Amino acid sequence: MKQMTMALTPELVALCERQVADPGIDPRWLTEAELRIFSDSLVAQRPSGPFWIFAYGSLIWKPTFESVSRRRGTAKGWHRSFCLELESWRATPEQRGLMMALDHGGSCDGVLLEVPETNLFETVYGVVWREISFEHEFRTARWLTVTTKDGPVKALTFWAGPKGEGILRKLPPEKVAQVIARACGHLGSNAAYLYNTVVHLAEAGIRDRNLWHLQKLVAQEIRAIHGRSAPAP
């Protein structure tokens, strides 16, 4: 793959960071017992063979477990989309943000993570605890068929095909960039999330055309907000 320089740099990302207090536990969140029951059901549904998780965003660069192996895979019929409206984590109620999910259409190259069989239930619970907070989010966990060079595998993924309130589909890239350049929460900025995803995809030999275009737009937006001129060509 030809090396290309990102427009969104660590210096620009740093301009988006600010101190935001942790809002604490939301009383509406699912309990540990509820999450464990759901986690156990996912393990019970597992297909034969290794237990795979398909990572397409932050699970690539900030997983909750040490994987036994990693390999590249393609989920056909899905693509990355910044369509999840946030008011916490990497946003606030005053400055809402956007996070990625898998939406229908196209194809998505990502990384398959093989979950170790040792302490499997605890490992899956850890991922579920990270990815799911409310009951309606259970349906965003799906088993996908992922194509690899060694043949297809069934893999679990999260935030595939979300529906309902707070799902903003088909936003223009320019609007998405405006939100990402401004949103920040107690876990960091939207810009940092985008930056880390693009960088770690590149390390895995993956270049998402839409994300590459988006990082350019976000860089332009940050420069405009903070009065920074573009570097000389």
C-alpha cells in the first residue's frame, strides 16, 4: 500500500481535547446480572470452531482482552458509518458527538480477534460490558459471516445495524466532520477516536476510503475553528 500522509495530525487532535468530568453511573444502565445473562447467551450461540470477534473500530486499537490470533477479514454487506449520536463518553449533552457502527451496504475490511477459550465467559462479558449499556442495544450484537483468505468464518460483532432514537443515518460528510471536530467527553475527543481508528487500520493494511476522506474534512474543520493555516504543499 502506498504511504500517504494524514491531514488529521496528533497536533490537531490535541486541540480538540479538554477536561470533562466523568458523569458517573447512569441509573438506566443494565445491571451486571443482566449483562452476564446476555453474555452467556452469546457464548451458547457460538458456532463451532474458534470464537471470533470482528473488530472494525476501537476494538482494533483498544481491545478488552489478549487475542489468541488476529487476521484480516471482510464483512460483506456492511460499512463503517458515524451514525451513533452520543451525549456521554466522547461527548456531552451540550456538545453531542458521533461514533461508528456498521450500517447496511458495501463491505467493511476489519480485524478478526480470536478469543481465548480460557475464561471465555469472563472475556465475553468484558466486551459486552464495554459495548452495551441499555436493553435495546442487545440487538446490535450480531454474528456475521466474515470472508478471510482461509475461507469464511462466523464472528461476533457489536453495533451492527442499530435502529431507533439516536441513530443518525446518511449525514453529509461535512456535517459529520463538524460534529467530530467539536465533540469531547471524559473519555476523550471524537477526533482522537477517528485518528486512532484510521492509524490502526493502516497498520493492519486497511484503508477505508470514507474514513480517509473524513479525516481530511475533520482536519480542515479543526483548523478553521482554531485559526490554524493549512501546511504548505
